[in-house]
Amino acid sequence: PAQTSKQASPTSHRASIDGCAMTVGRLSSFLSLVLSLLGPQLVDAGCPDVASFRTEAVISSFDPALVKGLWYEHRYKDPAQALASCQTMNGTLNGNILEMDFSVRYGLIRFTIQEIYTPVDPPQPGVYSKGVNEPGGQFVKLQTAFVDVKVGADGLYEQFSMYSCISALGLPVEEVIFATRSRVP
């Protein structure tokens, strides 16, 4: 479907409503304050070992370079995406760090945020600490694992599933994503 609203660039920190730019700086500042107050309680005690969910394909041969490019999110479990639609991700590799520009629509508002996937230490194939490149983002670190991947005819991944978790006040907040290169699953 044709989109009438302008897409925000990942570095502009703007959302748009029918072509009218709306800064999200105030929202980001508020979230930064809330996260700084709650930061000490955001521990990983309530999350499972995300690495344990990986298939043999990920464990033996995961290559983050094959995640580069445009993705369409078809199924998800993510409390932050309640009432969301038109989810896309665009992956790039910056050294060993995977960057995903995640774009979503909430009603008429298109919002883009840059997700940063930093390999865990010691490295494990497909396992990352996921953060966001936004004010307060240093307080948001989700344990993340690519659970499964499928290689397409072009040599890049054509499908992936990913699991992320963060513990908030000792309770797990989970995110599951199923994405493909195709707009239609």
C-alpha cells in the first residue's frame, strides 16, 4: 500500500503525521529520565538463557553479514508494538556490530529507531546485547539471539526468527520476531 506520510530518518528523531514533522525529543527525554530512575532494577534475573534457543544452523554458521538489507516483520510478540503495523527493518553491519533501522507505524505516525546489536563477550554465534541509539538507550539492553535463519537463492538470509528478553522489576519482558525479505509471508 502507498504511504502518504514521510519516513523519519534514524538520526532525525522525528516522527511524521501526514507530512508534518513532529519531534519526539520531549518523549525521549522523559523516557531517559524514567529509565535512569528504573535502571538499577532492570536486571536479567527473570530471563532465560537466550543462547539456548538457537538452532544448529545458527550455532554452527551464523553470519551477521547475511542479515544486511530490508526485512518485513510478519509475526511478533512485543509489548512495545501494541497497535503497530507496517514493521520493517533495514540491517547494516558496522564492524562486528549489527545495526537495524526499525520502522513502525502507529496509526498515521511512522516512527523509526536504530537498534544496535553488540556481540556478547565472549562471542557466541547469533547472540547479542540489543540496545537502541536514542536518548536513554544505554539503559535498554535486551539479551537477544537469532533462533533460526534460512539462506535464500541470493546467498543472503531470506528468513529469521529472533528472541529477546529484558527483566523489568524481576519479571521477563519478551520479544519474538519472525521476519522475511518478502512483503507478503
